[in-house]
Amino acid sequence: MSFGEWQEWQNGMLGQWVYVPSVWLKPGDEIPTCPDCGTPFRKTQEYPNIAGYQANCLDEHDPDRIAQTERERLWLGAKASATV
């Protein structure tokens, strides 16, 4: 999984490129897992002789979400310390 930098696009919108790995598999093939965290890919499409799978752990690797979670953890810890 790969995250680009936030940037303003030509149409004036703020955006970020995110690469989420995906794969097509035949029935019986082993379902891949994320090489970083080991979460199994989830099925996204299915046809009679092939199925599409995609990484299912975007939130686990999103640097903005990780930073937000850390800020919330620190804020809750400070709040709890202040009430003691």
C-alpha cells in the first residue's frame, strides 16, 4: 500500500493518490495477504472462473489516520490524568 502527498489538483480540488494492491485469482488459488500487516485481501468481484481481491487494510496504513489516532490517544491520556 502506498500513499502520495496531499496536493491541489488542476481543478482546484485537494487530493491524494493511494495505491491499493489488487489481484485476480482462479478458484482454489490462495488468497493473498498484505505483506505489511498480514490482513487477508477481500473479494471485490466474482465471475464464474475468476475473482478479484483487494487489500482490506487501508485504515491500518493511512498515515493521516494513524496520526489522528495517536493524537486522540494522547488527548484522552492527558484528559484522564487531569481528572485524577
